Amino acid sequence: MGTAVLIIIGIIVGFAIIGFLFSKDGEREDAAKTGAILGGAFVVNLLPVVIVIVLAVLIVKSCS
């Protein structure tokens, strides 16, 4: 569980850093915030796929 949380935080921070680095000088703070929001949206969009994969793995484990 701790590894999953670290991966999620890493994705959000990574998007924030990318937004910060590739923005104009006066817009760095807003771009970092926008990047963090996009990272969070990316994680939320992947959540249903992750849940289905976890359920499939648990079903296969319980049947064998």
C-alpha cells in the first residue's frame, strides 16, 4: 500500500515539475499548480483500470 501511495505522489509531483520547468518566468507557480492537477487527473483516470486488474488478480488467486 505504501508503494502505491509513493507512486501516486511521484506522478503528481512529476507533472508539477514538468509544468514548472516548461513555463514562462511569470507563470511558473500557476503552471506548477496546473501540472499537479493534471497529474491528479491522470491518476484518477487510471484508477478504474487498476481496480479491474487488482480484482482479476484476486479472483485468479482465490480460484487456484
